[in-house]
Amino acid sequence: MVLGFDASIFTDQALEAFSALLCQCHSDIEQVLREENTLDSFPVITIADADRFLADRVYRNRCVDRILEILLDIETWMGVGRLFVP
């Protein structure tokens, strides 16, 4: 856990909504990144395995930890396009 954050606080409904969001069209995201990404752009953070995120608390905590690490050092990640976690 980073900063003592426990991803187990997410409700099933919140996780289902998050999963639906993750399942949106991959090609649209890639197209926007190709056309619009600049050195000042925030990264698109993508959970590598959405199903595992929903089913596996340890994996979910690893994802949250990695996202928090990225956010705490966001300047390093500006302009990279897409990041997959964990």
C-alpha cells in the first residue's frame, strides 16, 4: 500500500462502473493519443487486466499503488502517452 490506501474500499458497483469505463474503445484512445499528445499532456493510465482488477484484491492494491506512485511523480510521466499498470 502507498500512503496507506487500501483499494478494498471500492464497492462492487464502483468496480463494475470502473470496468465498463476500461472496456471503452481502445482504438479511439490510441487515435487521440497519436493526434493530440504533446510533451505537456498527462498520461492515459490503463489497468492491464480489468477482470483481474475486479476479482483479485492483491492485484487491485498493486494497481492503486502504481497509480499513486505515478501521480506523486507526474512530471516524469508528462507526454509519454499511455501507461499500463501495475
